[in-house]
Amino acid sequence: MFDLSEEQKMIQDMVRDFAQNEVRPRAEQIDRTHEFPADLVKKMAELGLMGVEVPEQWGGAGMDPICYAIAVEEVSAACGSTGVILSAHNSLACAPIAKFGTDAQKEKHLKPLASGQAVGCFGLTEPSAGSDAGAIKTRAELKGKEWIINGTKIFITNGKEAKTCVLFARSEDAPGHRGMSAFIVPTDAPGFAVGKLEEKLGIVGSSTAELVLEDCRIPGENLLGERGQGFKVAMFTLDGGRIGIAAQAVGIARGALEAAVAFSKERVQFGKPIAEFQAIQWMLADMATEIDAARLLLWRAAAMKKAGVRYSKESAMCKLYAAEAAERATTKAVQIHGGYGYVKDYPVERFFRDARITSIYEGTSEIQRLVIANSLLKE
């Protein structure tokens, strides 16, 4: 049996209380208006959630990866949009700076992120470079003491609100991923602009933006990690990010299950609650079993990260299984609700839409299968 520590249980109770009492009542409004929940982000910062794993020295809460997974699940069980804002900020902005940044970079850029004074984003994907990250075309040239960056990034979570972007560009003439470097780019840097905002199927309270860099100028010291080693930074970041998305998927699925259980007890057909029908019971049982399995895969990957051992295969496994389990669970939740599941008066319609992205971003399910297979074949 996997027992949570006292600290982990405390985080679970604290975040669940916050999510159910403050996030959940706002979820329908966020979905309807597509608003970025700035007030909830501020409250998450006050709870230490905007820098869960960042050491206290740099403004964070100094907690472990399991605490992080728990926090993202609890928030996502109430609102998928708020959950991915939290996940992307922690996994994709804070984590790479905490791992690869200099003390000076951590002081200047990580502290505001970890304390929640600023929101962060991650600029890797481009129109011609999605799963094939090594195909990026954004270029960075060192001229004197400044980097000059030109290019376009797309599908950037938190892109509209972010104050700091961990961005990847081609700094060398070497082919593929060998020519890539990572940079810390303030979004108020000269030549940086937010372009098109995407209209999406789900997680609509989280902005998904195009970033345009035209002779964007940043200080030379904003290189993150070693020059030409950006692919290493990106892959490290995505390994941890998959834990965040798996946690989001588990949370969305759990929210849908809880709604389906409650509805099945209240909905009466043929003279009795539909919860008494075997067809409904089997769907609920399948949902609960898959959610527990996904959570255990998630906690295993998080525990391996905490232990400091390689966890690329395990993070891919938890992300793959949790995302597809969430799609199955939310589909069953809609089915249990019948016609009511197809209308916006009930939360399962939102959970159904929010779940779909989890098998796409931060590596599609197909990419996760490649990561898993490659790891097995190298053993």
C-alpha cells in the first residue's frame, strides 16, 4: 500500500478544501466566460502552490514531487483550466530555471515565479515543430552582450499572462536538436509580442497563445544552461511536465466520477435510482478502477523523481495511461447522465471537453508510446 506522509496528507487536505470551496464554485463561470482566473492564481500563490517544488531559498514551498502531483489533481478535480495553469507554471517555467539556472537567474527570475508574483510559460512548439522538437526554426544570435531572437511559437499555455518565458531557439548551425539552446525571456523584452489567442475545445480559462519574436533582445546572461544544450533542458522539463499533466488528467477523471456517482443516486428511472442498475454500476466500477491505477502510476513516477533516479519511462507511462483513462471516464460520465450530460448545466460536459487535451499536449499518446518502447528496447 502506498501511504502518504503527514506532509503529503496535509497538502492534500489543504488543497482539496481550497479547490472544493473556492475553485469549484467558479469553474462554470470560467468555462463560460473564458476568463483567466487571476484571483484563484493569487490564492494559489498564498498557499505556496505556485512554487511547490522550488526550494524555500528561491521563494518556493520546498515540497516534493508527490505533493505537487496531489496539488494538481485536487485543483483539476474542480477546474481543469485552473489545474493546467498551475501545472504549466510549475513544471514548465519554474522547474527548468530551478534545475539549470544560475544563482543570479534564480534570484531574478525564479523567485517572482515561485512566490506567485509572476506567471511563467514554456516556448518550444512552433508551426513546423510539434512532436519533432528538433525541427524548431526560431533563431538566436549573440551580438555583443545581447541575444537577438527571431521566430514564432504557438500553443503556449499561459502565454498571454506570463511575465517570463523559458524559450528554445536555434543558436548553432548544427542540425536537429544539437543546435538548440534555452533562454529566459521576459515578456516585456523589446521585440516580444503575444499574437493570436486560440479558441479551444476545452480548458478555455487557460490562455493558449502565439508568441512572436522580432529582433527580440535579451541580455547575454539569460542563456539557460549550456549553449547548444537546449534539447537536454527541454527533455528534462517535459519528463517532469508529464507528471503534471497526468495529475491533471487524474483530477478531471475523478471530478467526472464524483459527479456521475452523485447523479446516479439522484436520477430515478423505472421507479428506482439508476445507481441500482448493473449497467451503471459497471461503468462506475471501471471508472474508479482506472482512476486508481492512473494515480498509482502517477505517484510512482513522482516518487522516482523524488528519489533522483531516471523516470522518463515511468512519467511517459503515467501520462499515457492517465490521459486515456480520463477520456474513457469522462465519456462514461456523460453516458451515465444521458441527455443531461450533453448540456452545460452539468459539469460532466466540461470535464469531457477538458479531458481531451491531456492525450495531446506535452507529448501525444503516440509519443509516450515511443518513449516507453525505446526505453524497453534499450534495457
